[in-house]
Amino acid sequence: MSRIENGKVQCKLEYIFVLTQYLDVSADFLLYGRKKQNEREAVTNILDELNPRDFNRAKNILKAAFE
């Protein structure tokens, strides 16, 4: 692990998957330092970018899905 952290050896792809599972982080976080976005944040970000008409459509779809 130390040799990977210090850049002396490269981490194999299959080890990255194991590390993400063990540490409960995303591959983005391991490779680039980005935190995993939770589902609520992801949906909020998508909704924030919609124009008013599409936002209302999405709102109606979500209401219908949870009724």
C-alpha cells in the first residue's frame, strides 16, 4: 500500500475495486480525491439545471411515482 501511495508502483485495476469496497469510497475518490455523491445530491443537481417547464414535468413524474 505504501509503495502505491508513494508512486513507486501502479495499482492494478482489480485492486482499485477491492479498495473501494473495503474503504467504502468511490473510484473517483481514490484516483482523484472526489467524494462520492449521494443520490439526493445527484437528483438535486439535475433538477437545479432544468428550465421551469422541464422542472414541473419532473416534479409531476416524481409525485406520481411516490403516490
